[in-house]
Amino acid sequence: MTEPILGAGGMKAADAATIETWGVPGRVLMETAGRAAAREIAARYPVADRDLQVLVGTGNNGGDGLVVARVLAGHGALVRVLVLPGEGTPDRAANLALLRRLADATSGIEVVPFEDVHQAANAPADLVVDALLGIGITGDLRKPTRSLCAWMNRSAVSVVALDVPSGLDATTGRAAPDTVDATLTVAFGGVKAGLLLGDGPTHAGEVVTVEIGIPDALLREHATAFRIPPGAIGRMLPRRSADAHKYTAGQVLAVVGSRAFSGAAVLSTAAAYRVGAGAVVATVPTSAAAAVDLRNAEVMVDAQPETEAGTLAASARDAILARADRADAVLVGCGLGRDPETTDLVRSLVATVAAPLVLDADGLSAFAGDADRLRQRTRPLVLTPHLGELRRLVGDDTFDPEDRIETCRRLASQWDATLVLKGMPSVIGLPDGRVLVGPPGEPALATAGTGDTLAGSIVGLLAQGLSPAEAALCALHLGATAARLWAADHGAAGLVASDLIARLPAAAHALRS
């Protein structure tokens, strides 16, 4: 049920193994890729009697473009192919020779050696195919490729990128200046990590993955991460038995909130209920108890002693541990504050609580610069940092991982935890080295409180028996689907976290349908 996601190195290795070990000629892979891309283009755009420009680089991506040009010319397109100078790969050279012979025999194909960007700018085009670089780039664009990419971005014509928009790093999603803004990207064999991460979604447009003859086993062997389709998420979501009651449907203990941040306690506990938990207890400082009780009547509020700052005091420890013994899952962190006494309490709870535990927000800050201490915990642990919180965990304010997949893999293994690095999209690292990529980002989620909602959703799903990986994935999909349902009625802006929580049951229904 998983879809492999590959970086540039993994894709090259799978491609090479297909040719060298499985005996599939590279020319066959190129032909299959080009034909598949042409099919996707013809399904979305009118091509008969339309002017099509294909910009061809010197690598195999250029060879794919030559096949696209030949096939779409057969569909009646008026094809103009602009070819960058260079010897190119043997398979690309063979396809170029074939296209030139066809151009000599028909008026519908023109093959033009590149001299200047004005050759592209001054020619008519209803559609442009970017076959310049593919997965080959790791740095900035060089001339003349950069000039052609800049022209594509200035033009008002739709651009179809083959495999990866030129200028986009296929592994990290880093976009060089003037990276192509594609309307459609046809990914060959497997989806590239760079199309999903970083700048990728901004430049890739619609992404469709086509099969080109690389065995699935090779794609999985060389994958850097995996993602799970929404239909599989729907089957993963917990279902209540006919004889369920509140204490069998999942008991959650949330150690959350403070005098200054009672809202985080309200949002996280409400989310735990909305994803299906049967009973939720919020342990909060005394000064926050009334606010939580008033705004979230279903939550059982457990008021505990507090510090002068209005955060949970260390003397609350024994009462919290007694409640944790009866809980199916525990959340620590949302709105707790960073008082030193509360920080010490959090560290003690993480080391002691036996139930699966979600550590979020100020709970994560308790381990700032000392995250290896998390390895002392022997029971399931889920960490939910955004980038700023991850920086605090690793103790480096300048930490800015270019490869988020590899970073999640390394740190989840190092900390022996399930690491949910929030972002667009979020990435989940598992202790065993596997990495999962969450659903595409939803702009409506860019609002305060959605992190508290996610943490509450994860702990609510954990309490119902899902594994940490399942709970994190399902929570991400539920949040994204709920945001999409809200945006369908209201647009992307204006959602607040309580709107999101209210739509979580509908999101679960949509995912199961």
C-alpha cells in the first residue's frame, strides 16, 4: 500500500540496475518514458494543429523529450525542437537522429540547433515541454539553460516538465534561481522527493507519475521514503466495536496548559476527542483549570499545583503518574510554558510514564540541546517539532536541514523515537530508519493552534491502539482533509484551529469513503 519516493541517487541506481541486471535496454526505458509523457500531455491539452516547443538538453532527459516530440507529431502537433549543443548520451543521440530523419520527411517537425534564447521567444508556441535537465542538477543553473528557464517563466504558455522541472533538486526540493514553474510534471518510474519537499510543490504544478518499465522491487529497494495513499489511510483509521464504552474507546491523559496558554490545552484535548478517543483528562495548573473547563465541557479537568509563573509544579508529579497508569496514551507539552521547575517535571514524566507518549511544543523545549537524553525512554515516544523546535532540540539555532528526509531518518534513529517534522508536507522518521512523507500541504493550515490540534489527534489515535507511525500518518491526513473540506466552502484563508477540529469527524468519514 506504500508508494516509493526516490531521490536523484536512488533513481539513477534503480535505472542502472534495470538496464544492467534486469536487461532492459536504456533505449526502451527512454521510449516508454517519452510515450507515457506524451499520453499524459495529450490527455490534458489539445495537440492537433497546435504549436509545440520542446526544449532538449544533452542528457537522457533530453532524449525523453525527443520521444515526446516524435509521438505528439504523430498526433498532429506542429512540433519545433530546440536542441542544446553537445554530444549527449548515446540513447539521446539515436533519438535525435531518428527525429531529424522524420523532420526531413514531414512538414510537421522542425529540429533547430540552439544558438540564442530568442529562437524560443520568437517562435509560436501553445505549449512548451521542458526536457532540459531532469534529475541531473544539484546546484545553480548555468547558461544557456538558465536563460531558457527564465524565458519559460516569463512566457504565458503552459509548461510540461519531464521528470523534474529544470533547476529543481530532485532530492531536496531546493530550487535554483529561475527554476522552471511547470504547469504539469510527469515523473518517470517513481515520484521524486524534490517534487514533494521544499520548493518542489511551488514549481512542479500537477504531478503525475508514470510507469516506464523499472521493476517495483528496484524502486522500493532504492527509495529514500514512502507515502501512503488516502484510501489506505481510511482503512487504517480505528473503528469502534458495537460494545464500546468510553474507557474501551481510548483513554487520554493530556499534561498541558498554563495560566498564559490555556488555549493550547483546549485545542489539543478537543482534537483527541474528535478523532475518537473515549475519555480525555487534562492535567493543568490550578489557574488554567476554569478556562479549560469552561471552553471544553467534555474534558475532565484535573487541577494541580502550580509555580509562580502559572505552570505545573514539580509536586504534581505523583498525581500525574497515577493518572498515566490508567491512560492508554499520554500527551505532554501543549502550552506548558518553560519554567525550570516545569521543565524538570517534563523530563521526569518522559523517563517514567509507561504509556505511549506524545511530546510537543514546550515539552520538546524541556530537552533543548539535550535531545539524546530521550533515548533513556524505553516505551513508544512521538516527537512533533516544527523547524524552530527541532533547532532547539539539536541545540543549533542555525540548523536548517536541506534534506529533510535524511534528517528525519538520522534523528529518529538517534533518539529512538517517531519524529514528526511538521511542514508542507510533514515528514515522519521512524526509529528503524524508515521515513514516511505525509499528505501535500494545505495552505489553510497556516494558522496558530494547528500544531496543538495535530498533537491531540496523534495521542487520541494512539489511545485507540494505533502504532506511533499509524497515529502520526492518520493524524496528518485527517488534518489535511479537514482543512481541504473547510477551504472548499470558505477558501484557503480564515480557518482557525477550532474550525479544523470540528471537521475532523467529517474528514475521517471522507477518508473511509
